[in-house]
Amino acid sequence: MIVSPLRPDLISEVERLMALGEPFVRPRTSSDYWLYARLFSSTCPVALEGGTLAGAVIAFRSQDDPTDVYVQDVMVHPDYRRRGVARLLLDSVRTRAVGWGCHRLYLTSEPENRPAHRTWLTLGFRNAPGDRHVDGVQVLADFKGPGKDRAVYELPVSRQP
């Protein structure tokens, strides 16, 4: 499996891949992916297996805290799940974050997305304290705006999961 930065020629494939994650992962616009490929490619890795897009991560250095990297989207094609693709992609983001001197990766998930919850814990992320629990998941109310409650997960970049 080859991991490389997102390139403009992969945008349509990334859009199709992200659409497979609905309702939890929502594809962005072609224009958004073009910006990611041109401006943020070092934290937007893709995994290719024999020319097929197996997975993609969209991540950025946080605007709120430059010592954080926010992982916006993680998507692995269903045919490639449980093969270490998400770990491989997130390790690439972690390596970049270490190079920047960052302290943590963090991401959010809808509280009812139980497969994602299990994945984040398996990969070494910690469910950050919230203001309430939903089926055993810590949740922060309005984290992404009014009515957009999210579970927050964090992983220190200095340690391997």
C-alpha cells in the first residue's frame, strides 16, 4: 500500500470515497478538495493499493491552537477495512504533526456512530471528557454549533497507539 499526499488528479475519487461514509462522513465540494490538495496535502494523505483509492484522511493544523491537528474526515473504502489503512493514514498525519511540534491529533464524531467510536479507541485515541454521556460515549453539546453535539477524541502525537 502506498501513502501519498492528496493530489488534484485524485479529487473525483476522493469525492466518491467520502460519499460512501454518509451519513457520518459527508463529501465536500470539488473546490474544497482542490484546496486541500494544493494547500494542505501534507496532512491529507491517501492510500493507494494497486492504483485503487483505499482510503483518505483530511486534516489540518488547528486554527484555535497551532499545537493541535484537527482530523476532519477519515474514510476507508469498505473493501479495505480492517487492513490497517486508517492507522497507516493517521500515522502519516501524526508524523507531520510531530515535525511541526504539535502535541495532539483530535477529531470529532457523532455520538451514535458506534463503529467510529470503536475504531478511535482501537487506534489509541481517548474519548475526551464531555458534559454528558450517550450510550457510554462522552459528548460535548453544541461542539460544532447549535444542536451539533459531538464526541471528541484525542491522541497525543508523541506516543504510538
